[in-house]
Amino acid sequence: NAGVMQNPRHLVRRRGQEARLRCSPVKGHSHVYWYRQLPEEGLKFMVYLQKENIIDESGMPKERFSAEFPKEGPSILRIQQVVRGDSAAYFCASSATGGLDTQYFGPGTRLTVL
Amino acid sequence: KQEVTQIPAALSVPEGENLVLNCSFTDSAIYNLQWFRQDPGKGLTSLLLIQSSQREQTSGRLNASLDKSSGRSTLYIAASQPGDSATYLCAVRDSGYALNFGKGTSLLVTP
């Protein structure tokens, strides 16, 4: 009964490179949420996706960030042309249904931009 | 916009002490409040979830209370142990599906 899985756990990129973060939800869950935790800050909501749909991306930076949750495979958070300010822990959560359903969190991906 | 504040930011206590962590939120129209534990380099572990209609929840040595009208919650840890050392996060769910997190309280329990 695997929980939410994220990979890689640690990712190092140089400025200007692309970062791709993957999230496999709990088996049977079709709702995925991405949160970002900047150093010394609380977790901030970024985006909410269902299979093949972005429901709410109000927390996503306007540029360079995108997310998808295809019909098959994991959800992907993509950051293009990374900058040092993107260094953070990125957490994925999943739920069986949307709304007020309990969200289960993965271990996070720690992105370091050199 | 919901703002969640946790005090203190850090706390160090000797083993065996009872302690209280505080969480406050600005908008009392919430659906639920959840306390998480975060260990270094690890994900979040849900400890307790209190629905807006509830006043408290208990699990083992943990007790969380909720006073929605005053915008406050407390997490009480009885007989603290070194294994309780972690960061404790408070998260509020209001009108949507996004959880609103505080910055956390970093707890160190010394033997």
C-alpha cells in the first residue's frame, strides 16, 4: 500500500537549466496538489490537478512553471530556466476525491539551484 | 486571505515535560484544521485533524483543541520524549482545497 512517491528526492540544477519533478499519487487517487516550501517559510499551495486537467493554478508563478497530470503516468512539475530563488522543497499531495478530502503528502523533492 | 501563525518558532524542553504549541488563523470560517509533523528531509505526517464542528481531538499523548471563534488552536504534547523532536506544522482548510500552512514550530526534546 504505497503512499505518495516523489522523485527525485534531491535535484541539483545550474541556473538556466530545467527541473522536472515527478509525483506518483496513492494508488487510486486521481487528485494531485503541489506545494512549495521556501527556506524558513511555510508550505504554499501551487497547483491542483485532476487527471488531464488543471483545476486551480492560482499559486503557480506566472512564468517558467508548469504542471501536468496525464492520463497515464505521474504528475510532473516543470520549472524552466531555473534561478536561485527556485531552491526549495516541493511537496506533492494526493486525495481520492477533491474538495475537503484528506490530502496525503509525499516526502518531497529538494531542489538546489547553483 | 487566510494567514496562519505559529508560536513559538522554536522550543527546547527537557524530556518528560508537558508542552503546548500554538496556532492562530485570521479567518474563522474554516472547514478543518490539521496538525502535521515534519522530520528533517522527510515528508509530512498527519497527527490530528479537527473538523470545524469539533472542539478537540486526541491521539495517544497528543491533544489538539480548536477555538474557531477566536481563531486559535493548540497542540498539547504530554510527557515529551526525544523522539518527539521535529517541526510541527499547523494547516487550515477554509473555502477551498488548498491547505494554508503556518511556518511551524521546531521542537527539540533533550534527554
